Amino acid sequence: MSKVSYYTAEGLKKLRDELNQLKDVERPKASQAIAEARDKGDLSENAEYDAAKEAQGLLEMRISKLEEVLANARLIDESQLDTSKVLVHSTVTIKNKTNGAKMKYKLVAQSEADLKSGKISVDSPIGKGLLGKQVGDTAEIKVPNGTMEFEILEITRE
């Protein structure tokens, strides 16, 4: 059973662009590499042919995975998001109760996650721990080195 993921319009476009690049550019390159290797003689002792076939297999697997993700992708209208609790595509400001550090994250689908730009996956331990929480709530999140406590300070639709 495939899992539905929610994306922004920008995130969906990025996935579609990657899929088109793989199908329209990389797939023909892989076929050409196999044809060139095949022309070099005996296939039973042709490492170049084997490598080209393996690369093609990995490419087809990536294309198949992207097609599955896109088939189960849903577009979110961010203007309709409820800001009373943390949901997918909420931007949440939290405070680490141990050291007082404040952080701001946007919860996104796993393929859109980018910690440098403040986007974390809803499937990450912190993302899962924040879902459904409201301003003023404390999220206790189990991480590899113990449990962290975060206070929810603000929820917005940025």
C-alpha cells in the first residue's frame, strides 16, 4: 500500500521536472551507452556492457519510484491550512526546553525536506512529535540520545 504525501506546488513541479529529466535525457543516454558497449564485441566478457545494463536498471528503478511518489502526491492549498495546530506544511516556532534555543521549521514531505532552508520531514522524529500539537503544548520527542522537550511558540502558514 502506497503512502499519500502532501506537496506544495513548487515541490510537485520539482518532482515532475526530475522525472522528465530522467525519462527524456538520462534514459536515452543509458540506451546509447548499452548500444555502444554491445558493439564492442563478446557480451560475456564485456564489463562496460554489464556496467551500462546495471546503470540502466538503477535508472529505471528511480523512474519507477518517482512515478509511484507522483501517483500518490496530493497538492496542498496552503491558504486553507488550520493554524490552531501543527499540520503538514505548517511553519512552527519551537523552543528547546533544555537550552532555551528557538528554532523555526516548516513541516514538509520527505522529498521536500531541506534542513538548511528550515524544512523538516513530517516523517522525521521531530516532525512526528510536533504533528497535532498546539501553541503552548510541549512535545516530548525521542531522539537517539534520549528525549528532547520542545515548547510550541507559534504556528503559521509561511
